[in-house]
Amino acid sequence: MKWNMLIVLIFSFVLLQGGYAFADDAIMRRNKLIWEDMTTEEKKRVIQNYREWKSSTLERKERIRRNYREFHGLSMEEQQRLKELYRRYKSLGPAGQDTVKKRLDRIDSLPADNRVEAEKRYDRNREMPAHERMQHLKRSRFWENLSEEEKEIFKKLLFTDN
Amino acid sequence: MFNKKKEEIVDCKITRDMLPAYQDRAMAESAARNIEQHLTVCHSCRKEDVELKNAWYMLGTWEDCDPPEKIRMEILSHRAKQRKMRWIKIVVPVAAALFIVVTLTFSFKGLQHEKQTRLQLPAAPTQLSAEYPDVNEDELIAELHVLRDEEFYDTVEELVRIDYLPLIDEPKQMERDRQRSSLDVALT
């Protein structure tokens, strides 16, 4: 029994290490192929990103890696929705993005209880059809408290019929 | 008839189990009387009783004697060997397991280190490094999956929080409904 456990432990350890090294190599090989297939323009853009990456802090690098992992853990539908949201967010321009960021700061100051409630509402909201979600949004206190200018910005960002 | 035979067998079994206690007088008087009665009628149990008494007597006549020195030494050395073997049986597998784990860890760390130094060393002059001397091609390729959409991945957390914004407060309608229903309950 003791020997069996020992063998299983050693075997799992070897497998884990091997799997880790193999996954690393697989990513490297796949990235190499992607790099070779890129156009010169794309390569220039990646090089620009690389320079920013090199000069950024460890925290930022770790945050980006974590976001990458979390994003790829989402369903295809959710991934597409986030990509679309990003496109809209980028189209707002710096002033619009600042307005959104100011509103986002409110979430950080939320008490823990409200945060849990908001998460429950978020889960319910995800299950609603798009038109119902929009009605929900228009009825929300958040919407009521926005200025006309802010409403225009959030319309662009959140209304799916845009 | 059959039941009587069965009772006798049970009596014999009980009596034989109780014989040592009976002979030591370590039992209740009534139980001892029952056994005595049974012994007067049962020949085989009486025989068992006598044999047991004889065995105790024989044991009493035995004398302790030391084994010959040669045999004693052999037994002791065998015992010592057994003790040593028991330690070896524990130590060898643990040492083997430790050795394997340490070797694998070091070889893995070595591989990782080699990989890292390969990344840090100036890469062989390729077209890319000739054109962009500050770019380490291996490092760039290792992070390419992130670098392709670096800005997007940097924003993902914010994008998810944007979805939460309208949900921080409960919708007004729902709040009003809830208030009304609690009022109804209070009135009833």
C-alpha cells in the first residue's frame, strides 16, 4: 500500500512537470507559427506592444496575463460580447472613456453586501433576453442618475441595438 | 430425545470452557455446584478435568534452564538482523523517493534556467533583431498570445465592471414592488 502510494505520487509529480513543460513548448510553437503568418503591419504593431510590455510594471504584466487566462475561460458568446464592448469603449474616445472610468470607481467603493447583491443581479441579468435587459437598464437607478451627456455615452456602450 | 442429546452437548461445551476457572475456584458457588453435578454424570468431561489437572501438574514440575550459549547467540544475532532490516525497509524507499523527487526537481529547474538564459542571451542575429536591436525575438514570441491584443487584455477587467454598473442599485420598479408587497403584508 505504501509503495503504491509512493509510486503514484512520483508518477503524478513527473506527469505534472512534464505536462507543464509540454504546454509551454506547445504555446511557443503555436506563437512562432502565428508570428510567421503575420503581415509586416501586424508585426510592427506587436513590436510596439512588446516595447510597452517591456517597460511596464510586474503588476501590470501579471494583470494582463490573468485577464488573458480569464478571458479564454469564458464561453465563445461571452468572449464575443466583451470584444464588442471593447470596440464600443474604444470608439468613445479619451473623454468618453474618462466618464466611464469615473462611474466605474463607484463599484470599488461598494460595501461587500451590496457587491454580493449586485453579483446576484448580474447573474439574473445575463439570463435575460437582450430587449428585457435594455428595459431593465432604463428603469435602473443608475440610469436615472446619469446626466444627458453621460446617457449618450452609456447608450453607445450598453444599448445593443446601436 | 434429540433435544436431550443437544442439551448434553451444550452442557459439555460450557463445562469444558469453565474447567480452568472451576479448578482455580474462581467462580460463583452455584455455578461450581452445576459443574460438579455435570462431572459426576459425564464421563468425557471428567476425563477432560483429570487431563487438565495433570497438565497443570506437569507444568509445575518443569524447570527453567538456559539455552546453550551458541543457540542464544544465534537467536540474538538473528533478532538484531531483523531489527536492522526493519529500518532498512523504511529508510530505503523514503531515500529512493527523495532522490527521485530531488533529481526531477533539479533537472526541471535546470531546464527552466536554460530556457530563461536562452531568452536573456543575445539571440542569433535574425532579420528582426537586425531591424529592431531592442527586440528579443524569443521573448516576443513567448508572449505573443498576450501581446497581440495587449491593450484589450489590459481592459478586460474594466469591461466586465461596465456590465455591473447598471446593477449596482436595484431597478426602481423592483424596489417599489418590494416596498408595496411588504406594506401589504404589514396591513394584513
